[in-house]
Amino acid sequence: MSKTRSDGSSTADAARPGPPPLNAGIRRHLGISLRSLYAEILSEPPSARIEAVLARLGTPKR
């Protein structure tokens, strides 16, 4: 358990700085890029490996 500092934060939090803030333009660009990437992937049929895993999941255990 980490010690609590007088300002209410823990010493573990003080040693680990938070991520730098991203401006709105960067967040917008990342969002558009990720949506585009995932839309392409979701439009493709699943690979044989994924189909095999799904088939095993649908098979009851003995």
C-alpha cells in the first residue's frame, strides 16, 4: 500500500507523471484514423484461424 501525501495524492502517483495532454486537433486526427483502420478490418471476412477459434468456442465441453 502506498503512503498518502498531504495533498491527497499517493507517492506512487507522484513518481509517475501523467500523459501529456493532446490538443483537439491531434485527438480528432487519431479518432478519424482509428475509425478508418477498424472499418477496413471489420469489412474483411474472418481468417481461418479466427473461424477455428469460434468453432471451438461453440463446441460444448465433455
